[in-house]
Amino acid sequence: MLPTGLLLLWLAVTIWSSPDDGTDVAGMLGLGVALTGIAALAGAVTLSLFAVWRRGHPPRPSFPSWQSDPWRQGELRYWDGDSWTDYTS
């Protein structure tokens, strides 16, 4: 997504800098491409931030059980139904 956004922004600048033929089509097309590029960049940043956040918040099962240790300090960690315990195996 990030390379696509940067490519679209470069394309918008290229279109905007093209010679004006008096119809303002290049300006409108450049604006549309620029807004699409900005949306792609915003999406890439949002996905990156979510991935970083998700790494620190492992998924939680809904019932008490031994699960794979989300912090990789042991092979398994006990989930008591509400939170991860200190018990590992």
C-alpha cells in the first residue's frame, strides 16, 4: 500500500505539472489521483499501527485452559477465563 500511495502522489505531481491546455482537466485528474494516493498512505499507516498494537495484545480464549504462551516465555500459559496467569509449562 505504501509504494502504491507514493506512486499515486508522484503521478499526481506529474499530471499537475503538465502544460495547461485551458480545460483544467489535468488539475482535476491530478487532484483525484492525489486524494487516492493520500487515502492509500493513510490505509498503510493504519494497518501498520494496528499490526504493532496487535502484537502487544494477544487474542484471548473465552474459557479457562492451557494455551500457547503469547509472550513465548514457556511452551504453554494458563488462561483463567479472564486474564493470562503467571503459570507456564
